[in-house]
Amino acid sequence: MEAFRDGYDVARPSAFELFAEHQLDGHFKPALAFVVAHYAQRFPRYLIPLLNRIDEVHLLLAAVANAYYLRIWNGSVAQNFYNLRLASSAAILAGHGHIPLTRRLRRHALLALLLPAYLGAKLDAFFQLDRPEAEQQLDELLLDDDPQDAVAAPANPTAPHRTAWRRQVWYTRSRAVYRHLKRVMGLVSLLLQLGYLTDRSRWFSWPLALAGLEPVRIAQADVARKDAMDAARLAAAVGDAVPPAATRLGRLRRAARVALAASRARAVQHAHHVLPAGIMIYRFLEWWQTSELAQGPADPIPPPPPPLAPHPKGVAVPEDPRACPLCGAAPRVTPAALPSGYVFCYTCIVPSLQEHRRCPVTWAPMDVSAVRRLYVSD
Ligand SMILES: [Zn+2]
């Protein structure tokens, strides 16, 4: 296949920039969940419902943030962090890659950026494919892909049974279809990325390809456009707020307002570093919490609590540590321990507990369910 563009294109980002951008994009939701889960411990009434709907909360926030960035910078938050923006493939082919996106293309971009990830997360959860790898592998062993084999029809089906069985068959079958679809989409993504890396594909990801958009580097023209927008907004703010000043006090107030508006504009300009920096800090905290460094040197094993003293009404503890306090057999037959720490023959302790519901030595109340067999190898 021929290269799509002649020679080296400075606007075309490298595959590694796009890998990094995708990675950053994927961290926003876990970071949001991490923060919400942290504060949910303090404000459970308000935040637990949010935590249960974290996919929707993330979708909403991502839609607002990305719509803003698309309007100002023609790219998503993550793209902007890596100095990338989106351009329509048609415009690039026609040599107009620098023109801003139309409102319609911005809408398409927003859908392509958000919808596949959201739907994927929802379907993964529905088909229980969002759990750790090991659990899923266990599922694969238990759940056969062929639903007719996996779910046997009930022998004498009543109407509700038959409905439940049909639903189960439907679920198993669609789960298998979804898993195959996911594998195919994974393969398509991989091929696109390999194609992009080797200059054989225009697109790095299929949602943007479907929307007819591709990432390009932010150019001088984009920065100039943004500066012009900022300047216009600043002028509008100052012009609205302050009437032309005649007196000295008026001029002073006007200067103060200009300084304030300018610093506010600068704050907004730097705000887009805050979110990615927060992600980095979150990643660090997450790593720190699981790392051995944070856990410090291993604590020494705490000493066992002192043994419960024998009760005056209880049986005496035999001299031989291997002997059963109830029958005196040494060693004990099928030894069994109680939470009090004393060990008896299993056949001695069970009837004793059934009768008295107390440890025979310490007189501490307990019942048969507390007995633990000990498997001692000689
Ligand atoms: Zn015994």
C-alpha cells in the first residue's frame, strides 16, 4: 500500500504519542472512582449512590470537559495534554487540516471519544467480563460456550421454569457472541495501531475512523486562534464591567479589573495541567499503597495471648501435654481443639460440649460448632 501522504508530515503524531494519549484517557475513570470511593467513607449518604453509578458520573463529567476542550482546542482533554487535536480526514486530504472542527464534527468527536468506552464498560459488567483475569478463566472452565450443553433443559418444565431456562440460554449465547465480538474488535484495534505505526493506516482507533476524524499535532495557528479567543473574551469582560474612565479613581479601578481578568484567564490556561497532574499523583498513590515501601518492615508476629486459666469447677489439666483432659488418653485419639486452646479427643469433647456447652477446662461457654479437628502427622 502506498503511503497516504508525501514524505514526512510534521502534523502527524507518532504512534507512541497516541498510545500515551489513550493510556491517559483510560486513567480518568479509575482516578475518579478512587477519589469518590475515598470520600464515600466520610460522606456515604451522598457518595455511595455516585459510586454505584460511577460509569454515568464519569460519562457526564467527561462529556462536559471534552466538549469544552473540543470547542477551545478541537481535541479531547487527553489529546490536549499531549499537544494533539482532531481534524477531519476529508479536510486533511484537501490540504485544510488546520481549519477548526465544525459543530457537527465536534459532536461526532464527542460521541466517538465517549460512547464506545461507556457501552463497553456497561456490556462488560452485564456479561460479567469486568472481573479479574483469574476469575474469568475459572468462568470459562465452568461455562461452556455452547449454551445447549452448558444449561440443561429442565426435565419437567413448568411455564416459569421454561422462561428462566430460555433466559439463561439467551444470556449464555449472547455472552459468547459478545466475547467473540470483543476479540474481533481487539484485533481490529491492534491491526489499526500496527498499520498506523508502519504508516499504512491513517487511523489509530476505530471510533475516530468511523467519525472521519484523526489526531494531528497542535500548530501555531491553533495557539494563535486560542490567544485571539482569550483576548476577545478579556476585552468583552473588561468592556462590560467598566465604563470608559474619566477620573483618576475610575482609571485605577479599570486597571485593577484588567489585571484581575488577565490573571483569571491565565489560571484557566494553566488549569488543563491540573487534571493530568492529578492523575499522575493518583497513580503514584495507588502504586505507593500497594508497594512494599509503604508497608514498612514486616511487623514481628504478635505474641499469643496468655492461656485461659483452668476454672475451679473444670477438669484438671493432665501433666502429660499429649493427654486428653477428659479421658486421660495419651496421645489423644483424633485430637480436636477448642477456642480456649485446650485439645481433647474428638469423641470426648463433642458429647461433653453437647451436654454442658462449656469448655471442660476453662468453663468458657461455647458449643459444638467451635470444635476444630487437628490433623497431626506423627
Ligand atoms: Zn479423651
